[in-house]
Amino acid sequence: PPPVAVIPKHPLDSHHSHTGLYNGMVHAIVPYTIRGVTWYQGEQNVPDKGYYAELMKGLITGWRSIWGQGDFPFYYVQIAPFNYPYPGSFLPELREAQTKVLAVPNTGMVVTMDIGDLFDIHPLNKREVGRRLSLVALAKDYGFDEIEHCGPMYAGMSVEGNHVRIRFDHAAGLSTHDGQPLS
């Protein structure tokens, strides 16, 4: 039989590139109306800790621009806990970068540190992840202002003599494992 010609794929169609992922998974739905986005972050961005915040800001503003529907909600899940093969500071720095993305208007972040699995990069408890994403949407988009939709977020600190007082937002219901008052 005659040889089969193999036509090389266009570089924009590669599933290994940002443009390929966009072209294969998002571009086809752009003509449709969008109410918001829930984004479950993949582990491939762990090495991007130094510029992750800018990548996400670009993703969010780019999608909002392409859809042309204003600052629709963009809620994302913080990177899941796992024994990643990176040096000690990588994950804290990436999580800090993910927190910085909250400066983008109409965004929200769900933390999964307590429901992940250090030995399974794809933790099984997706139902709880979805529940937490729904709490963010209910609180921010559907008028349920009284819902505590995220865990404690650092709000500041002060030095008082030989003590450091740390303040948190979203700390309603914060308690200790042993039931004793916070100290």
C-alpha cells in the first residue's frame, strides 16, 4: 500500500500549550452566554510560582475580554495538597500567588488543604470542593451574605509588648481541636 502522509498538527492545537488547551476546550463555547467560571487548578502550574499570579490575572481578564460580558465571577480552587517533587518553599509560594489573584475583581478562592490526599494527586472528595465553590457563589452572587464562604484569611498583625496579635477575616466559628479558647 502507498505510504500514509502524516500531516503535522498546528502548534496552536497542541494539548501541551496554553493556546492548544484554549482552542480545544474553550474557544468553541465563547459564542454562548456565560454566568461565571469555576476553575479547578491543575498541578502542572506548581513550578510557575514566580509568575503564577500574573498568569491567572491574564487568564481571567482575557476570558472576560473575549466573552465581552463584563467582570463575570471567576472562582477557583487552590492547588490540592500532595507530595509534589519540589523543594520546600514551592508550595507555600504558589499558594501565596494564588491568594494574590483575589485582588482581581469578582474572584473567589476555595481552599482544600483539609480535604486533599498527600498520596493521591487527584483527591477523591470532589463533592466537598463543589460545595465550597457553591458557598462562594451563594455568598457573592445570590445574596446570601450571611454565609461564611471561605476559611480565615490573614487581615493584618500588630505587636503588643511581647505578643503578636494576628487578625483574620472570615473567622466566624474558628475553634481549636481541643475545644479550648484560641490563644
